Amino acid sequence: MNRTIAFIVDLVQDVNVLRPLLGLSRTLPDAEVRVLASTKFYERDGTGLWRRELEEICGGLDLPVATFASEFEAVRALQGRRGVLVSASESTVPGHATAHNLFRAAPPGFVKVTLQHGFECVGFLHNAAHDAAHGRRIGFAADVVCGWFEPAFLRSLAPSERSKLYVAGPPLLLEPGPRPVRDAAPEAPEHRLEGLVCENLHSVRLGGADLKALFLDAFEKFADEATRIGGTVWLRPHPGGRYTDRSGVRLPANIRKSDAPIYKEDLGRFQFAISAPSSVLFDLVLAGVPVALWQDPEGQIDCSNYPGLPIVSGPDDWFEFAGQAILNPEPLRATQEQFYKQLGIHDDVRNRYAQLLNSFN
Amino acid sequence: MRICVVTQSEAFASSAGMRIRYDRLAAGAAALGAEISAVPIGSLRSKSDLAHDVYLFAKTYSAHAFVLAHRMRELGKRTGIDIFDDYFTQRSDTRLRQYRTWLRTMGGLIDFALCSTPRLEGVLNRLLPAVPVAVIADPSQAYDPRRVAFFAGRKSAEAQETRHLRVLWFGIGDNPYFPVGIRDLVAFGGELSRLNRRGWSAELTVLTNLRALTPDGLNLLRRLPIPYAIEEWTPEREVAALERHHVCFLPVNGQDFSRMKSLNRAVTALVAGCQVLAVGYPLYEPLADLLYGAPEALLADLAENKPALRAETMPVLTERLSALADPYQGANTFASFLHHLSTASDTAQPSIGTPTNGHLSRNILRTLVKTGFYSNIGIINGAFSDSNAHKSAQTFGGLSVKSHFCRERFNFDVRFDFFEDTGETNILIAEQAVEFLTDDLRGSLVPFGRILDRTFYRLLATRTPVSFRRNLLRDPTRMKEIAAATELMPSLIATCRHLFPHVTFYVSERSALLAQDQEAAA
């Protein structure tokens, strides 16, 4: 019997995390690759964007997508097989219940792997707001907990789960071609203004109306003025949260929306980016875009997981940072390089994931 | 004779347990000129629905059954209950209080009880000493010894040749109160690993209901020591699986609930030509010659192609089935039991809806003449009551009473409410129910106003026999209700009986914690 590498898709953001691994697993010998999407995934995907993405990715790899409505339906699809079962959203947190229950129920021939699915990630590396919302003892039903960084940097991994840790790296680094941090550095300053603002207002990090209002207020003032002087401001809602789409917030008229999956977005065209603490900052750092973290003026939002990266609050800060990023981005990129280096990310990410997926026969 | 089995729902009527028991019994009954059919309890709503001669309540643990049984009795029907699970003897288990109360209440309303095993007969004799009980074993399906011998022989030869066993576990995988089903399977899973020895290998199929296949259930199954596959149970899959598998695995634990079970799974397996490995509590002792208790013995016999179930042992199987599970025998026992009952009690004439006590006022007689029927049923609705019991009681001309705990918005006949400001009890009588009161009480009513579709009168507190303690349930929470129920419900029942002395009251309460562990009926 060949071994099976099965992927669970439940949250819409799973598609982004799993995409590079789907490609990798297709290149591994003697492996049958299966994709199991929950019915909840389709329900959550209000616009149909992520269904189309999943179909496109799996279509390109010649992988059929099976749907399951209950743990038993998924078990039925897996029983009689053995191999590895992978989830990008599994933990004891209620929002991860689908994959967690399926991991608990999975046929015994499968080794279950939970992936770290973001830079700050529940169970791996918490923001202070994660601690407040979910506590510090996050468990996994997985046999292997696959992280991005060395254990020292995964400060929120519960002691009971530490023995399960396997450090592979961010799946993003599996994408073809090198993505050095400073690749996109332009030769000379450009006389244009094009920036990206990312919102994750649904996140527990921005719980409470005050923080949301403060962020939106700063964004609106910045965007108004920046567009008036001929600049372009893009707003990118978190793909799973989509707060500004769903809550009916009135946005400035001249802004542009960045809704495409991040792997389809040409991040290199942005001269700078601003976001509250979020994994998108890590993608932007990798793409060489100067980034700043948004923090409320009173400093309630925890930015301590991003040491060295600049912090902005009110619209004046935003302009100051944007100016620096456009006129003199080099020091900002150097800081980001330092930030990246101290995370201890391995050079052989591809090899490490291949080893993990190949290990269980 | 037309016999009607009253079931809890349409779905239950097509469940495995129902089919095994009544479909097979019906085949036997037809030969005796009797007819057995099944209806869901919710479909019995009016007098015209009650056209059968005999009614048998099967797993209908609700107050609706009280109303129907009461009404059937008034109409001169024979009524009974059929018990095939023991939810009644676990006296220390509060969750099962409602079942104990149900059995005791039904015990006062029925003419007979059936059950599936002698052990259950013992339980019923103990709990309902006045009710005649008959044991009707779960009948086997149509049985042809040549066919069984053929399948058993073919499977045995295949197993001997391949030294690989396909093992089947089938049945309901869960129970809300007891660890049974897949819990038994996993608890006795170690026995299965003993089939993986001496050059033999084994694989297991688990055929069970979806409800049991929760993450917890599936997680438990991961502990099984041999390869397994899970399938959802359907009647067709059961037939196909029994045909395909060599061995059925029947683990039984020793708790009372499991020890009361019938032999039907072993009978079903044997009749399909499967060898049976029965471990744990010796429930299947009466079939012991045809089963295995140890995996090693099964493997040794299969290695010689001489298993317990084979052509030469068919006479034993035939003899056991005719003694233990003959559908004709079962139907015959049932019919003669009913016949015996009716000759024994012919002197007791049914009341046909006429109250037999002397409290009937001329107003009730007027109701009787006006509507054509009258019933002396009363339902007291508790915190979690049964809307069908409420509807039926009113349809049959009886009363539906709202207790303090009831939050339903029904059109009640009588309401016990709290005055929010004083915490005192307010007793309200709907105009439809006024005629049920005795003349002197009727004179003490004062107009109250409308609630939902009905006009109510208030009964002056001085006219009630018991006083309700004030403030007990002001701003009630469920915890306060549980604390208050023990004192409040008896007072409420006593008041109802005083106001309507000719009515028999039953309590409709689905909450295990609020169900009163005492005789509610008069």
C-alpha cells in the first residue's frame, strides 16, 4: 500500500498556508496526495474566492478535492490508508475544532501534523491578546507540531507540547525562487507614493471598539491626505476576517482594495506597508517592503514579537514613516534583515518539509 | 384481534430493534389471525385514531403515553407496555428518575406488560407487582437450516484456506446513559488481538449508527488492536456484512443494563452462517454450544474446518431457535396471554368515558351531551412538558394545567402563576374549565382577564385547600425551581384534586431533576 499525504482545508486562510506544501507533496515519490475540505470551509468562503483558489491550485496539481461534513465522513475517506494528515489550523482553541476533532478521530495509520500557520500563531507564539483570549496552555491533537522558528522563539508552545516540535520553517519559503529579504530594494528613491495598509480588525489583538476606531481614524486621515497629494493607498483586509467588508465601515473614496490571495499580489510594488501585528508583516518583510506596526497611542497593543520594527500610531506618524520608506528605505530594510535573522529560520526549509512528509510510512 | 404498537416516532418504527421484534412477530401473528401494526405516538390525536383492540407502548417514555393509556382504558381497550431495556433499576442514578416515575405511573394504567428476557420479567414483577407480565423473546428471522449450513461451510473453508478472518461487530454504538456499544467493543478489543496469532490474521468491520461516531467515539476505536473499517449501519449493509464476514464479535459488559439484553444479535449472526465469538458477561449462555468464548478455540476449530456452527450442528441450532426465538411461538404466547387476560377480567367493564365517582355535576353532564365525550384526564405541565400530552388531554375533553414551573405558551385550562409583586400563587381557571368545578367553587370566581386566546377567572385564595409558601419562587431560576419542586408540586397536585375531584391528574415533566419521584396520579 502506498502512503497517503492528506491535507485538511477548513479555514479560508488554510489555502494560503497549504498551497506550497500541496505543490511539494506532489513531487514526493510513492505518495498519494488527498485534499479534504470541510463543508464549513465553503460556508465561510462568502465570496467564493477561496473555493476558486483551491480548485485552481488542486486542478493544477491534478488533485481531486473531497468534501466532508462530519468527522466520520473524513475518516471514511481515509480508512484503509496510512500516512500523514496535515492541518494548518488545529489546536484546542474552539475556532480550530474541525481539524482538532478530526485529528482525534483519524484512523490509527495516520501521523497527524499541525502547522504553524502564521508569524504570531495560537499555540506557537502569542500576542498578549492571544494569551488573554485563549490562555497559555494551548494543546494539539497532532503527533507532530511543525513550527517556523527555533524553540527559543516559540515562546507560547506549552511545555506539554514541546516534545512534539519539529522545526521546518515558514511554508512560504517553499515557493520557487529565492525570496531574500532585500531583493526588492530599488536602486534610487522613486517620486511616487504607493503604500499598503493591512487591516485585521477582526483579530483578538484589536478587541474592543476603541482600538478599531483609533486604527480606522488614523487610516482615514492618512489615506485622505495621501490620495489628495496624488499617492495611492491600498487597503488589504485579512482574508478570513474581512472586517471592513463585513461591518459596513465607510472607507475613504479614493483608496484601492487588495483582495487577491497574498501569493498573487505583487508586493514589490509597494513602497511601504503598515499593519497592526499580523502575519502579513512577515510576508512583507520577506518581500523587502519596509513595514511599520500600528499601535494605539496608549500602547495597549502588544508589538513585542516584532523587535526592532518601527511603530506608528496617529496619522502624523504614518506620514513620517512613509516619507522615510520612500526617501531612504535602506536603514528600514537593514532593521528588517536583523529582525529576520534573529528568528533563526533554517536555510533548508524545503528539505525539512520533504523529510517530514516522507518520514511516515 | 388488531394489535397496535405505539412507538416514539416514525424513524423509530423503522429502526433495527423495532424491525427485529415486531416485524418478525407480525409474521407469526398473521398465521394466528391477529394483525400487528405500528404507529408513532404523535399520530394518535383523536378518539377515531383509537380503533385497535390492543395497544402496546414501546419506548414511549412521555406523559403523552399517560393520556393515551388513560383514554384507551376509558374506551375499554387492552393496553400494555413492552420493555426491552432496563432504565428502571438504577435507583442511585438521578438521570433515570423520569423513567422510574414513568413506569410507576404507567403501571397503574395498563392491563399487561411484555418484555424480552426472563431477567426483565423479574424486574417488572418486582416494580409492578399487580401487572401480569409475559416474556416474548426477540424472534429470529425466517430460518432455513440448509442455507445456514451452506454459508457456514463456505466461510469456514475459506477461513481455513486463507487463515485470514473477517470479523464483524454490528449494532447500536452508543447510549445516552450507559457505556455500551463501541465502548464494550473497545474494552474487549484485546480479545481480537488473539485472533492475530498462530499464523492467523484478522480484520474488523464496525457497522454502527452515525450518532455513535462522534470524535470521542472514533477516538476510542483507534485503540482497537487489529485493522478496522467503519461503516454506517443500514439494514441492507447489515445483511451484506453478515454474508461477507466469517465471525461476529459480541462483547457484553456486566452492568445491569447489558445483562438484561436479549439474544437477538447472536441469533442474527448464527442465522447468517457466522461463527460467534462472545466475550464478557455470559449473556448468550443459552446458545453456548454454538458459540466461542475464547479466540484460540475458534482458531483451532477453523484450522480443522470443524467450527461450532456447521452442517452437523444444525439440529442444535434448530432446537435452540425454536425454544428461544421462534416468531410463531412468540406470537402464540402473546395471543394466548392476551386471551387469558381478557377472560380473567371480563367482569371489569370499561367506563367508556363516563366518570364513575359521584362528583359529576350537571354541568359536566351538559358537556358530555354537547360534545359527545368527556374524559377525566388532567395533565399538569412541569418545567419541560410534552406539548402532545397537553394537546391530547384537551382533545379528549380533559384538562391541561400550567404549573408554576411551566414556561410554555399553551392555552391552558388552569394556571398556577406567581404574583410577581407579592410572590403569592394565583390560581386561574379558563372559562372552558369552569364547568368542571363544583357549584360552590364556581360561585367564588372573580373575573381576571385574557391570556392568549382564553378568558380566565381567578379563584380566591381562601378557597384553596393548601396554601403555597410565599416568595419561594420569586425571580425563579432553574436551581430555585429544583429546590422548590419537592414541596410545591405535591401542594399543586393536592389543590388540583380538590378543585376537580373527578379528574385524574398526571405530571408531564421531561426534566430528570424536576420529575417528582412520587406517585403523581390519583
